[in-house]
Amino acid sequence: MPRSIVAFLTYALLLLAGLGLTLGPIVEQATAAPVTLQGVVWMALIAACIFTITLVFQRKEAARGFAIGLCTILIPAGPLIALTFGNWLPGLPPIALSLLLIRGLRGAAARAWLVEP
């Protein structure tokens, strides 16, 4: 398994764990309103993450596109973190990680690994 795929799976599993750990307040909101925008977005992210991980484990060609899409979630986080802290430096690591993951997933090793139709 190429390093870029291992790096993506690590990122995706950490993202899934983070989404799961922050699900508590969203479930508490369900007592007031059964459907909230935040709940719908969280469930869509969890579903996309699980679906992408499944495709990568099955070595499907479509996994590359879904994986690159899942990596782009970090790109808006960089400016948001930078604006929150009032400094541009804390916003760089998420953007750099996202770009490195995308570069790795676009490489020849990842293409050779994800070959199943």
C-alpha cells in the first residue's frame, strides 16, 4: 500500500473519530428540533468519510476522486483558524496537509493502487 494511501486513511480515520466525538452536542440539539442544518452537515460528512474509506479499502478507481474531495475539507479551515487567532501562521498546517494529501493522491503510486473498476 503506497504511503499516500496510508496517509489518507490515517487522515480519514482521524476525521471520522473527530466527527464522532463532536456528535454529542448535535444529538442534544435533536431534542429541540428533529432536523438541524448542523446535524445534516455532520451526517453528510460522516457518510462521505465512511464511503470514501470503504472505496479506498476496495481499491476502486472512484476512490481517488472521493478522497481528493474529502481532503479539500481542510482548505477552508486554514483561513478560518487564521481569522480566529488573528495570525496567519496557525492556519498554514491544515492547508499544507490538505495540499500534501492531494498531491500524494494524484501521484502514480496512488493511481497504480486504485485500479479496480
